[in-house]
Amino acid sequence: MSAERALADQLVAPLAAGAELGRWQIASVRSLDAGAVSVLVTSASGAFQLDVVRRSASPRSPGVTDHFEVMVMNHGDGAKPTAEEQGLAAMALAEVIRGNEQAVDVSRFVSAEKHQRQARSYLHELTERG
């Protein structure tokens, strides 16, 4: 198992693919990549992605712990409203992370701001290619 996989598993333990998180189900937990751990979640209303990053000085994500933020990846820039269902799932995931975060190396994660810049750059590249 890679260090990135182990770090992701440790951060969200005991959650894994197929686990329930309140009224949501975890579809997958991706290894740490580009400074974030992505958690794919499903609900009765569809699927969505939550990304876990290092907490910023002024967190704006719906899920916040002492060291991490859980961002809803809705292709917004922080100004776009978050769907309530997705925000509640982010808060529930943050509660799980809160119990694990002291044992996780936060220095391997990027800030929310940097992650948003990376995501926008990636989406721009896809649009240019498309």
C-alpha cells in the first residue's frame, strides 16, 4: 500500500467504499493526490465529490476541523451556493476526520485556496482540449 493510500485511509477511518455516513454512502475514497483526498459520495439525489484539504486561516468550506476543511466540489469559486445535502455530508465527514486528524501529517495537504486554483486550472485545460 502506498503512503498516499495509507494516509487517505487513516484520515477517514473507518469509512471506505460501501460504508454509510449517515444517510449517504461512500462510493470511493481516493488516495492523497495533489495535496487532497477526494471522497465520492452518493445519496438518493445523486453523486457528488468532497475534497479534504488543509484548513485555511479563514475557512469557507462547510466541513471544518482543527486541521482540515471538507470542500464540496461543485465547480464553484466559493461564491456559488452549496446544495444543503452536500454541505451536510461535508459536515458529517468532518466529524469523522476530527477523530483521526491528530495522527495525520497535515503538511502533505494543500490549502483550500491552492486546491481551488489547481481545480480551476485543470477544468480550464479540459475546456481548451475539448
